[in-house]
Amino acid sequence: MYSVIVVDDERMIKLSLTKLVNDHPHFYIVGIASNGREALDLQGQHQAALMITDIRMPVIDGLQLIKALKDNSDPAEIILLTGYAEFEYARQSLQLGAVDYLLKPVEVESLYDALDRTYAKLEARRPAPLSPRPDWVWQCKEHGLRLCDLLWSTDEEGLQEELVRIRALTWAEEAHQPGISPALYSELLHFVKQEISRKSSRKIQDTENDTDLQEGSKHPFMFEQRVMALLEEIRGSRSWSSRHVVDKAVAHLEACYPDESLSLKSVAAKLGVSVSYLSRSFSEEMGVPFIQYLTRYRMERAMKYLQQSHFKTYEISQKVGYADYPHFARTFKKHCGLSASAYRKTYGSLEQE
């Protein structure tokens, strides 16, 4: 997977792009910036493979950012976001080496097409691996060491941001490489423990005149406990079990089945997982696809209404998530072998008025 930095001064655009990029099978977000200066700082920390940036921003705009990145020994690929009135800027960006540009508002299909092209380009120039150790091992090292740096500091905001990044990384790996999460967690733990040992000894030597730091350095075990607690928080927050995710999905489905808009996509968004991950996990754990389970559950609820209530069939249709009554009628007959009215006559427990 390839790391991405999103750069835009509009909060909603940043949030939307972050969600869409993290749902793509080959990319994950490592940083979010509001202007070109912040983007360059983040790139210095993460050396992201791709940067998705607006063309008009304060401090440093998109074109200036592209020029600055070209001086890097391993520059990120660029996808530029532009408005209809800024086509000349987009043309210049392509001349400067941007891999693609997208018109605002960004359409999901256009974004994914651009990401697919970028992925192909990155893969084409990727050297053959010299070691069987996969990319996520090195990502673990990067995140583990940064986590330690933040824990030694008082940057609580930075610490929370890093925890979010690690969660995103572990979710991404779980979604696209089944069974890898325990290994990823183990690697992360390994690198953090190494760094604790190294920093503990160094801090004791370097902070003899700094009371606060010296006090922290004398208690590496307490520091390690804090790291372990945070890693367990990461581990717990992502549930570690597809069964747990599916249980949540089923609970949400059974609570919200009357909502016609309920879908695999909406449930995945609610749980904070990718659609592909939820689809695969649901089928594996429940033995049937999500939509089949939802339809079956709605039909079971409809049968109960028909057996135990005086609601008209079109009212029952709405109560179980079908605003389109003909669609409900067809689905019910296919599922039960009888029309709704015939089912009520045969199995209804209430006297018909």
C-alpha cells in the first residue's frame, strides 16, 4: 500500500477525501494539511508516495508545492484539485509533473480512476524487493518510533493524531490482507519496545539537569506501561475480530431495517470500515451476503406483522424498509412462495375485519 497526504483548506473536502482514499485498496492516509507549508512539513516526516492537493491555498499554493516537491530526492506523485476557472493552472501542473488533476467537486469514480492510474505508475517504478519483509513492517517501524517520540514529549494533540494514523494503518491491512493484523501488531510492539530501551538509557544520560525529564527517565517501566496501554487501546479500538465487526453490523441492521436507505455502504460507513472488508467478513461469518441477510430479515419482520397485526400490506411494506410497494410484493412472494395477502389468510392469528 502507498501512503497519501491530503492538502486542502476546506475541512469537509479533507474529511471526504480521507474517507475515500482510505477505502481504496492500495492507498492510506498518513497526513492531512491545510496549506502547502504544512504539506511540506508532513512530507518531510512521512515521505508519502502521493499528495492530493488543492491548487488555490494560503501560504503556498498547489503549483508552488509541486515545484518544491520536485527538489526532493524521492518526490511524491501529485493529483491536483482544481475548479473550472483554473484550467490553465491545471495545464501548468501537468507540465510540472503532476500525475493527474480533478475538477471540484470531486466525483468518487474520477478520484478512484486517478488513484488507479497513480498506483500503476508507482508499481511500474517500484524496484524488485530485496527482502521478503513486506511494506507494513517498515510502516510499523515508522509509526512505532514516532509514537515513542510523542510519548516522550507533551504533544498530546500530535499523539492522538498518530494513534489515528496507526488505527487507519491496521484497519487498512486487516481489510486487504486477511490475518495480517496480529503480525502487524507484534511488529509494532517490537519496534516500540526497542525504542523504549534505547530512549530510556539515552534520556537518563542527557537529562540530569532537567527534573521532569529525569523523573520520567527513571521509570522506564511506567513509560513502557503507558505505551502498552496505548497499543492495547489501538488493538481494542479496531476490535481485532471480523466477528466483532459483523456482530455490530447485524445489530445495526436489525435496529435500522425500516430505513429504506440502509445498505452495505451505509453500515460500513457507520462502523468505520471499508465496504469490501465488511462484505467479505459478513459473508464469511454469516454464510450469506449482507443484502441477502437484510432481505431475509425484512421478510421475517413482514411475516410477523402479517400474522399479528391489522396493518394493511402497503403499511407493512413501509415498516420493513420498502417505500416501493410493488417491489415489496414481488420480494415477499419470491421469499415466501405466497403473496402477502394469501400469507395473512393462511397464517394470520388475528380475526380479519
